[in-house]
Amino acid sequence: MQVTEQGIKEKILKAVSELPEGITYEDAIEQIILLQKVERGLRAMRAGESISQDEAEVRLRTWPK
């Protein structure tokens, strides 16, 4: 399932409308970047390009320190 341009715009507008008053430009931009990263992760997960929690834990235990 691909997000359309309109879908992206709607998600950004919704997220921005829910931000508290007095927010900075930087905070708003960070929120939009977070939305993009979540969308990317969800697409990867739906495409089978993710790993399970158990696999992640195994990889972290064997990660060079």
C-alpha cells in the first residue's frame, strides 16, 4: 500500500494541528521527520523487511562492543 501525496499532506496537517502552542519550527520539523520515519518503518514491515523482537535481541547480544 503506497501513501499518496494527498495522504502525506493530510497526515502532516493533522500532526501539525495537534502540536502545542508555542512550538518552534525545529520541533515541528522534527515531528514531520518522525512521521516519515514511522511510515518508512511500517512500509518495510509490511514488505517483510523487518526482524522479530527475538531476532533483534539476539543481534544486540552478539553486537561487537
